Amino acid sequence: MKLKNAVYFTPDCTFTAGDLIIHGSRFASAADDKEEIDCKSLYAIPGLIDIHIHGSAGHELCDCTTEALDGMAQYLITEGITSFLPTTMTADENTTKSACRIAGAYKNREHASEVIGIHV
């Protein structure tokens, strides 16, 4: 896929205008298909990582359910957060342990932000 006319963030931490080619989830030097998207006046930046988030979209880690982590992950990807560390609240020992177990057993979903650890 080619992102035409994008303003993108470069490795030297500046923005430049031009075309970006993406193959799968990586930048590439040549497109593997004919798909093009005109990104005039749009910015392209690397995915963001949230290292401390208690909750989002009405869910939080201390809900201690897979559904809560799914809800967070599905919402966060829409905001450009490609990975995150869910963070526990101040809670009793059993809740904190349960939150840690849920996060540790969580299976990342396609088209959602990725849980890359836990922040206790």
C-alpha cells in the first residue's frame, strides 16, 4: 500500500512530505499491491505506546476480565495506541493478583492495541 502525499515522521525526528510504502505492518521500499491512499494534509507517525493507563472506554484493568482488556485494546487502537501496559488501581491484594493473572493470560487480538506487559 502506498500513502501518497503524507507528512511523515522521520528517524531524525523531523517531519517531511512524501510517499510512504507499507507492506503488512512495516515500511517497505516497494509496494506489493496497487492500493494507494491520498494523504494530502494528513500526518503519519509511528504507533504510540501507552506505558501507564488505568482504563479507557468504560473499562479498566481492575475489572479483572478479559472483556475489559478487549474493550481497552479495541478503543486504544482507534486513537493510535498500538501497544499498552494496563495499570492496576490501588486495590486489595486479591484484586491486584486477579488483575495480574488476567493481564498475564491475555491473548492479543488482531486489529486491536497489544498488551505488552502490566504496570502495577
